[in-house]
Amino acid sequence: QSVLTQPPSASGTPGQRVTVSCSGSSSNIGSNYVYWYRQLPGTAPNLLIYKNDQRPSGVPDRFSGSKSGTSASLAISGLRSEDEADYYCAAWDGSLSNWVFGGGTKLTVL
Amino acid sequence: EVQLVESGGGLVQPGGSLRLSCAASGFTFSNYWLTWVRQAPGKGLEWVANIKQRGSEKNYVDSVKGRFTISRDGAKSSVYLQMNSLRVDDTAVYYCAREGREAAGFDYWGQGTLVTVSS
């Protein structure tokens, strides 16, 4: 049981916009930044969004993040087949003194 | 170019020990927190431990407290994870990651090393 809650799966067709949600609590998302990571099959994760809505250099603006209260969302617009991957949210939890991850969302491009 | 290269994984019996290493290059090692994250087969990511720039602060997930120890060696630009009293549920790919400055997240990751705990 992950501290942050994500839907296990999401899907969309090429060109569509999809969103992935991440729900937490006051000790993590409610009081700290949210991060998003993408993991392609058989590879290490890579950083997609930091500080709720910032994109590292090289990440296309098709990817965007937002946060409201104790929840956050990742939006992917102009969906492409190469976006098929597992997506994880993460935040620092001040009560646990731990980083916590969501359980991951497997995105399928139909 | 920033690189993180893990080593030391392998097969170990329950109750045994293993020491993972992560060699860093391409950045000023002493300026960054370093983290270990693991992923059990077919499962999601789980943060394990992290260590502050000069090792003065360390944090662990509850499930490894008292069994795992994170450390770092600035002279070798390496971070380590000493794992004792290993359990079957410690089986996972272990990733080393750099915590970017100014809350930039885990901005660089290694390729991972597989630890299998089995009799």
C-alpha cells in the first residue's frame, strides 16, 4: 500500500490529452513539492516534473504538472506511442522523514 | 556528463549481507544528497535511504531501519548501502540517484543492480 495513491492504469489514443492523478495527505503533497518520474520498460526512471510544475531541460512542454491541496496531476497532451510507460509521483513526507512514491500508473497508447 | 554506476548486487541467502556501491562522476560529489531507491520485480518504486552532502544526516524507510546502513566516501565519490539480515522481500533492483539542488528532485539515476534474496 503506497502512501501516495495513483490509478494503476490510464490510456488514450494518439493526439489525445490524458491526465494521471496522485493523492496524498497534509504531511506530503499538502506541504511539500510533488515530482513526477517516467519509467520506460526495462530502464531506470527519469525525472519528468519537479517542484509541482517545472520541467527539466529536454522534457517537452507536452508534459505539465499541477498541484492543489493534497492532490497533484500530470497531464500529457498530444499523446504519442513513445509515451507508453509507467508514471510515478513522489513527495517528501515530513511526518515519516521519508520520500514517498505513488504506486505507479501504467499508460497505454491505444 | 553525470554518471551513477551501481555494483555489488547478486544472489544471497535470507539472513545474509550484501554491500552495494554507487560510483559517481561528472559532478561535484560533495554538493549533493544521494539516495537509494528499489523496485521489486513487477512492482513500483520504493525509496530506501538517503544521505546528506557530508554524511551528517541519513534517513531510512521503516522497513530497513536497523538492517541497512547508507554511507558515502568523498575521496572515492561513492555512496554505499550495507544490507544486513536480508529478507526475501528485499529482492529488488536497487537504483542510486542524485537529489538535485534546490529541490530539483532525483535528477540523475544509475542503471540499477539486482539483489536477489533466496534460499
